[in-house]
Amino acid sequence: AESPVNKKEKGNGDGDTINVAIRRVAGNECLQLNMAPQTKISGVKKRVAHTWAIPELFQRLVSGTVALQDHSSLLANVKDEDSLHVTMVLSMEGAQQALASGDKQRQCSALRSFGEL
């Protein structure tokens, strides 16, 4: 079987990228990114935060029915030949957990994220 990587794209040193199509849950916008296969989901969230001004703490990226984990790579989540289709869901769960954690640093970070919305 072929590798789930688009060999035509260049720019990350080894010439391989994965097309990541991110759609908001309302379906009104779609963000197309070409990223290195080893990119972590947290790296995708950084790009979404930069483009759509939604702090990473409030993003849940979902592929099909599976919530993607921040520490996993794009390559580990690709299901077809060269792309990953993801829905971005706005969620308060991460902020709620941070505020309830008792960790002052996490609480302050969560409050800053609220200010970015």
C-alpha cells in the first residue's frame, strides 16, 4: 500500500506533507493546511488558533467520531491516501478542567485564553 503522504508537496525538508482539511462544526468555513506527517495535533491547533483566533484550549479536533489527542501525529490519524478531514468543535471542557485543577499557573493560563476569545 502507498504511504498516506502527498509526495507532490514540498517545504518541510523531506518533501512529504499531509493535506489537513479543517471545517468548523457549523460548516461555514474550511481551512486547508499542508503539514509534515510528524506534526502533532497540538501543532495543528496552533495554526488554527493563529488563523481563526480560537485559543488552543477551546479547540477539539475530531476526525469521524474520534477526538484527536494533542500528542498524536498527523500520520497516526490519516485514514485515506494523503489527507485528514477534521471538524473543529469549540469546547469549554479544557478551560473548566484547568480552572478546577487548583494549579495557579493552569488557572491563569485558562483565564488568559478566555480573554483571547
